Amino acid sequence: MPVSDLDLSTVPEGLPADLASAWSTAIASLTDRELSAVVLRFGFRTGKPESFAAIGRVLGANWIRAQAIFTNALGRLGRME
């Protein structure tokens, strides 16, 4: 599911309440590909976490590149204040 198909204005189902307030700030700091990787990997929209291979298919990349995109996103989120 590409990020363009996601309604990013609402907090993902299953996201802990203490993180919900930071959702809009977090999505603004990520690229579309990073956001797609995070949403798909954690299963925020479907409730089912996706493999890196599946994420790669959505992003048009191989699983190694999908993993790198996901890792970069986590790093960027970890540096947020």
C-alpha cells in the first residue's frame, strides 16, 4: 500500500497513546518512502506487519533496500526532539 493510499491525518490504530501526540511531527520528518516502510513494517493500517520483501515490492526496491529505508526512518525518528 503506497503512502499516497494512506490517510495520514489520523493516528494509526494500535499506536500507544503516549506516541499518538507525536504522530504528526513524526510523519512530517520522514520521506514518503520512509513513512511507507514504517507504516507497512509495523502494520499500522492493516494490523499485519509486512516483511521487508513485501515492503520492497511496494516501494519498487529489493528487500535489502527496503530494510535500509526502514532503518534510516527509525534513525531519523530516534533523533527527533
